[in-house]
Amino acid sequence: MLRLNLTQEAQWLDLGHGVEILAAPMTTALMMAARKEAQGLIPDPAGADPSDAAPDTDGIALALAKAVARVSIRDWKGVGDANGFPVPVSAEGVDALLDIWPIFEAFQTRYVARAMILEAEKNASPPLPSGNSAGAATTAKPARKTARTARRG
């Protein structure tokens, strides 16, 4: 069953290390805006020279993740300048925040991946009514005798 989240309100998300972000829900419109924002940073495969090496998939993933963060983050807590004074959300600040590996990983797993769970849900089978073996046929023959207890020592 597909579970719809009908709230369009931004929610606070803890990224660890004292950093929290207020992020808009991941919607189709948000993802399209992120793609558009990342367009200049991601090379167009149609214009690529076939003799070139394989595309930089890590670079593309990073550019898209930063674009998603720039369009989704509305506010934050625990982010400051070099002197420790809080700074407002800005495109440069979001990029700098995601350049910190543990924050990038937390953003990817707690925000982006959470939105992608839908992909996993549609491929899953529903649970069987009587447990995990209810629909399976028995393949092993019953044991002839009870096994003896192992020796100690």
C-alpha cells in the first residue's frame, strides 16, 4: 500500500553534530527545482564525446545532493561562521555544510533516502498471513531419531 504524506509543512531533521535543518518535504516539484538548479553543474551526456572517460558519477551525485539541499533547506540550527556566530541559510552555506562528510551522509540517509523508500515499498511483497513460511512447501524430511546431547569436556 502506498502511504501518502499529505502535509506540506517543512520539518526539523537532526543531522548530528549539533546541526538541525528545517527541510521542505521531498516532492516532485522540489526534485524538479533541484534538477534545474544542478543543470549547469552536471554535464549533458548528449553533448559528451564518446571517446571521453566514463562520467564522474560521484561529482554528479554531489552536485545533485547540494542542489536538493539548497532548494529544500529553509532554516538551520547549529551552523555558524568561523567565530561561532550563527549564520543565515544561503546557497554558499549549504554547499559548505554538505562538504562536511558526516553531514552529507546524514542528509543523504535521513532526508533523500527517506523519500526514496517509496521505491523500495513498491517492490516488496506483502507479509504472509501466517508468518514467513506459510506459503512455502516443506522440502526437508523429518528426522528419524532425536539427536543426542553433545558431550561436555
